[in-house]
Amino acid sequence: MEINDDTFDDSIRQILKLLNELLKLMKAKNRLNGETIYDNQDLCVMLKLSKRSLQRLRSLGMLPYIQIGQKTFYLESDILNYIQTQIENKRTLNNNDTEESP
């Protein structure tokens, strides 16, 4: 089966166009009011937590979230605040342990 040059060139152009569109979609971040948002799967990977652990953090009010339908989202600023709080709590705990040691 032979393909003439014009048909081949057109096919390649269409493939490149689709690849460019896919690349744009892959680079796009989920944003809400200019802030990046993450879903459960994103956060599980980032924080190395299970879905159940995230649910526990939400239930305890330690990690704010937004729910749209059945989908849960987290604002980047809330995630950073949670991480900073955990770091500060660990420092405080370590300082208290150091002070109590003889």
C-alpha cells in the first residue's frame, strides 16, 4: 500500500496538532481563583498518606477542604499551612523532649 506525499504530510500535521493539544492539557494545572487545587489522589501521593488518613484529617478539622459533588479538593495554601503546622508541632515536641532529658 502506498501513500502519496500530500496524504502523509496531512496525517503528520494532524498527529502533531493532537500531540500539542495533549501536551497543553498535561501542563495545565487545576486552579481556583488563581490558586492550585489538588484532589485526594494528588494529596495521597504528595503527602504519602492513605485515603483514610486524609479523611481522618478532614474529620478532625486539621485539613480544610472543598467538596464539589462527590469530589473533594484541597487548596494549595491550606496544604502548605497544614505542613507548616506539623513541622512546628514536631519542633515543639522535640524541644520539650530535649528539655526534660537529664
